[in-house]
Amino acid sequence: MKPIALITGATSGIGLGCARRFAAGGYNVIITGRNQEKLDALTHELEQGGTQVLQLCFDVRDHRSCQAAVESLPPQWSNVDVLINNAGLALGLDPEYEGAPKEWDTMIDTNIKGLLYMTRLIVPKMVERNHGHVINIGSVAGDAVYAGGNVYCATKAAVKAITDGLRIDVMHTAVRVTNVKPGLVETNFSRVRFHGDNERADKVYKGVQPLTGDDIADVAFYAASAPPHVQIAEVLVLATHQASGSVIHRD
Ligand code: NDP
Ligand code: 8X3
């Protein structure tokens, strides 16, 4: 029986890269997201390659939906070996005093609470089995705040604290906990942040070669593939011409 990876937000960007990388690396995958059509297409693609795929369509902000999704797992899918908490987003780049409370709620509910819900639902079985790996997708944005980053950066600083906390809490088990902190990755991220303004989104990646979702997936897969006694606790992955979240050399 192949190991199982559950990836949240597998319909785009880093999550999509992780689904493909873990499938290629010999895992069966549970792909989750909110877009049924994209989940269907990815299921079809991965099954063509011989991977068994289970898809779960739900919103990670809704605790009951998370619970129902995890409880719906058939026995042969219920022992998750790797949980990748990836679903997340940024909304806006406004000064805090001009920010939109609704957008703050969405970022906090998705990036922090959704990650916590999934962790709470999946990790008990890992502890029980004395086996498993939680990979949280944090961000360079959690290391240092940049202009307009306020609440988004706070959610990613929270991901660091929550990841570090979990690592302490499962230290007596063989469960491993990793925070992968990407820098500039070209995905749908900026289109979502700027509410579909493609021109503004494209500027984020102008004059610099950004990372791809696949680059981050490689790092997550490396962490999951390390020998059992090796715990990759945290990895900061930047584009080569990037020194921090806000210091970027552009041509
Ligand atoms: P994308 O927008 O390309 O992908 C985000 C994924 O998360 C989508 O599948 C999206 O699904 C899903 N998602 C968002 N909200 C929810 C929700 N409420 N419930 C379920 N799924 C949801 O962005 P990225 O791939 O770049 O982002 C993935 C993660 O990486 C995020 O946590 C982000 O903060 C982090 N990150 C991104 C960086 C970057 O530069 N791109 C850098 C550092 C970290 P849907 O299409 O339905 O919204
Ligand atoms: C996404 C990277 O620097 O745009 O977390 O916030 S950044």
C-alpha cells in the first residue's frame, strides 16, 4: 500500500505542485479544494499516471465541513502519512488603518483557523500510529512584515508559532513537523490578492525570475523523504534575486 498525502488547496499553485510531486514520488493523494471542476481534472490527470486519488471539496474555513470531509474518509484512506496545510491567501496590500475587516477575517479564517482545524482532525491518528508528517506552508512574510503586509504577514507569523507549537506537542512521537516558508512564487496568489487585477499581479513578478509551485513542492517532498530520524523543522526558500520578502533585485 502506498503512503497517503493529503493536500489542502490542491487546485492551484503550490498545492497543485505538491499533488503532482507526491503522486510522482509514489504517494496516493487526497486532494482538497473548493473548485469541483479543478478537482475532477486533477483527479483524472493523476489517475492517468497510476496514482489513486480521493478528492474532497470543502472550504477549510468551515470547521463542520472539515470535520465532515475527514470523517467521510473510507478506512483505506484514513491513515494520512503526510498532511500538507497549504490552502491560503492574501487579500489586499492596504495600510492597516485603511484595511477591510472582511478581508482580515478571510485571511485569518483560512490561513490560521483552517490550518488548525485540519491539524486537529488529522494529527490524533498520526500520534496514535506514532507515524506521520505535517508540512505547513508558511511564508517569508511571517519572518518580517513588509509595507501593506500587516494582517497577511501576521497570519504567516502565526503559522510559524502554530508549527513550532505542534512540533513541541508531538516531540515524544515519531511525527515530524515542518514549516516551508516560500518567497516569491508565481501562482494565482497575486491575482487573488489584487482581486483579479492581472496587470497589478504581473508587476509583482516583473524583472525577476520567481519560484514556481513545483519548486516549493520539491522542497516539501524532500522534507517528507528525509530519513525518519531527520526532521526538517523549517525551510526558507527564496528566489535567487530575492533577499527577503521586500528586498528583490529586478532587471
Ligand atoms: P494559489 O492562489 O495559486 O492557490 C491557493 C490554493 O488555496 C487554491 O487551491 C485555493 O482554492 C485554496 N484555498 C484558498 N482559500 C481556501 C479555502 N477557504 N478553502 C479551501 N481552499 C482554499 O496560491 P499559492 O499556491 O501561491 O498559495 C498556497 C499557499 O502558499 C498559501 O498558504 C500562501 O499563503 C502560501 N505562499 C504563497 C507564496 C507566493 O508567493 N505565491 C509565498 C509564500 C507562501 P480556490 O481556487 O478555491 O481559492
Ligand atoms: C507570499 C510571499 O512576500 O508576497 O507569502 O508575502 S509575499
